[in-house]
Amino acid sequence: MASAARREGPVAGGLVGLDLGEGRRGADQRCLSLGHAPRAPRVPGRFFGTEQRVLHGAAGPLRLAHALAPHPEGAEGVDGGAATLQARLLESRVAVQEELRFVALVVARAGHEGDEEQREATHGRGLAGPGGWILSCAPRRLRAVSPVPLHGLTCDAVRALARERVGRGHGKARDIYRATLREGRFDPASHGLGEAPARRWREVFGFVLPEVVQEVREEGPTGVTAKAVLRTPDGLEHECVNIPMGRGRHTLCLSSQVGCKMGCAFCETGRMGLLRHLRAHEIVGQVLVARHVLGWEVRNVVFMGMGEALDNADAVLAALRVLNDPSGMAMGQERITVCTVGHLRGLRQLREAGFKRLNLSVSLNTPDDVRRSELMPVNRKTPLRELQAELAAYRPRRNFTLGVNYCLMPGLNDTREDAAGVAAFCAPIERVMLNVIPYNPGNAPLTRAPTEDEVEQFIGWLRDEGLPVRRRVTKGRSVMAACGQLGNAELRARRRGLPTLR
Ligand code: SF4
């Protein structure tokens, strides 16, 4: 029997891999999918639209699994898996098979060589791996090794996958999908299915919500601001915040990444760096947990939690489709706001996705290129002129109004000239709404919070320039739930030893 190292050989630049998480036998199995690209990826470290690392030769399968960087939505995760990847390939209709030859590997501990189905899939081939692990190999074929998160798919995608893989009972797809997304409970048996089809549904689809680690609350004049710390199955924490908007309405502030690589100087999350992107079902999972586990009323959602949403555009767009799906949560696009620091590639993806009624806001924070580059490193790559041109071209509908967020920081961006500069930046953009957000000092403050008089004065100057302005009332500052305060030292400490996306 060939050794795993010999079988894998020194992995050439074109061989890339996905860590698909645990197999059916939990910790006794690790599932990898390896693909061979005849050409090396054009952008090193990026492959197939996801961030991955090219594998390096001598790594054994376990070290290999741990060496793999996590990657966005669909293709990886303890409750994701090859089926998700397969669904994604089918959905995308990309003729990847012509370019790539995928090999699904099931890495199992000796004595757990997989079940009948897996043995059949692997054509009985097994390779001894280091540390008593067995590699099973299924060339040219992706095998479903763990359930696909149902809440990361639209109803149409669930129906298609159910038709293909559930067989008897697939006709209940719409009912099961609607009930799961609206009630936060995945129970195929309650839809009149027999034991075997219900079990098959559970084999094909999974529904695992993040664990609630902590909930903190702050009472305010408009209601309670609540922050929840959630933990993914692979142990990474992220946060979401429910903000009272008056008249009993609440907006849920969602995270799109664990950490963030944008490095904005005024932001706690930026100080964490990026641990990994959240996948579509993990983004949707925050809304489900808020509603059905924490009992929060959620009317609107805004992508202003941890992470730059458009740096994880694939997963965020997939999550938007799920949130908006009339057969599921049916959340209107006008109730969803995506916020960005000005991620050009993501903005273009968003524009091409064709969400006509979605809200978009951009964090400007200063109209001066030099200072913006200091405060927001993204500006070094995308200076204000380029950002302005992109935003002026973003008009998904005739009456679209772009939100422009301005975090007011005393001594850094609060002069009369700054207000005039903001007006000049907004001039070519047809309709804007300025949102002035008083700075919330975090653990390493850049400056103090502005006084009420300073905020009012700056708003007055903006109005003098003819700009419509809304003032954001600070909520949740005492529990580190306000804008720019998400993420904490404990989360940062856990970053050590974890793989980092570049
Ligand atoms: S403000 Fe947003 S984009 Fe900037 S570091 Fe914080 S989370 Fe990232």
C-alpha cells in the first residue's frame, strides 16, 4: 500500500484543497477535497473565487487539513461539506470540470474506514496515512460527506438538491424550507413524511445555529440595545447587536466576518485582523438566533457588525438571497442595508447582483485623502476620487439614496473645511443622506467622544452645505455594542495559532 506522502507526492502549484470539515463519524474523520488545476491560480492564494492556500508537498493529511485556510460560504465547514461545494458548482454553472479534476478524500482514523456508501464511493481504495489515518480516495467525483446547511440556500436551490439527493419526500421541499426559515426549526418529520424520507432529509440537509455565548444589554430612552456573542461550530466568536429604533422597531446589526482585515484605526474589529469569512448560513444564522433563540424582534438588518461585508461579497450576496427569498424569511430588500468602507470589487459585484431595492451606505469619515488613508487603509488602494466615481455610477433604481456615514472624531475630522469637503465629495452623487455617528472610544481610543455641541455644530455646517443629515444616537456604548466597538481583546487573543486569510 502506498504511503499517503507518496500518493500525494510533492504537491504541484496547481493542486489546491478544501477542508470540508468533519465527516459523518465526527472527530474520527476529516474530509478534504483536492482539486487539480492544470494552471496555477492566476492570483496566488486565490482559487475558484475563494481564498485558499496552495498545499505544500510534504504535509501529511492531518497537517494538510490544518494548513488549509478556511474559506467563504458553501465549500467548507463542519456542517458544510462536499455536497455544498457540489451544489455551488452546479448552481454557478461554471464549467469547472473542464479545468479541474476534483478528488474527494475522506481521512478516517484506522478502524473507522467509512460506511458502505463511502466504501463504494471510494472504489474500495484505501491508503495508509501517517498517524494511523486512512485516506479513501474517490477520483473524479465529489461525495456528500456531511449535510448541507439548509439556511445557506434559497428555496429553489434546496428543491433542486432535494430532488437530486433526497428522492422520496423531495416534494415537501418548499414546506420544509418555509417552516425552517420562519420558525427556526428543522423538522422534516412534521411535514407528513415517513421515517426513512425524514431521515434522508436530515442526512442531506443540516440546520446548525451558532451557539449563544453571552448576551449583554443596555437600557436607553428608545429601548434596550442588546449584543450577543455567538460561536461557530469551529469555535470562532462573532457578534450581532439589536438596536431599538423607536416605536417598537429594531434593527439587527450583522457580522459578515470574524474580525476584519481593513484595519480602520477607529475600530475594535479592525484591530483583530481577519480570522475568517462567515459563510452564508452563518450570516443568516445570526438573524435566526436573534429571532428564535434570543427572542429579539428584528425588523431591519444592517451589515455593520464585524467585518467588511463586501470583502466577503460571495457569502453576503448568498445570504441576501436567502433573507429576501419569499418562500423563506421574505425580508424585503428595502429592510436590508449593506455598509462598506468602499470595497470596489465588492461594490461591482453588488451592482451586478441586481438587488434593486437594497440600501447601501459607505463610510466616508473624512473628505481628505491623506487623513482617510491614515484612518482607513483601504483608501491607499482606492482613493476618494475612484470611490466617488464608483458610487456615482451605483444607481440600482431611480430614487436610490446613498447613505454616507461619517464618524465624527474631535480633532480629526470635525472642522468647517471638513464639512465643505464632504459636500464636494457628495456633489456628483445624485441623492445622499449623511449619517453622522459620534465616535465611540474603544479599548485604544484615537480621541475622545464628541460633545453634543460639537455634533450639533458639525451637523449645522453640513446642512449649510445643502446636505440632508441624520444624526445617529449612540446606543450600546457601555456594553461595547456601539459602532466600531465590536470585537474584543479575548477574541484577538484567540487569533494566535489560527490560520489567517491574506
Ligand atoms: S470599520 Fe468596518 S471595515 Fe473598518 S475595520 Fe472595522 S469592521 Fe472592518
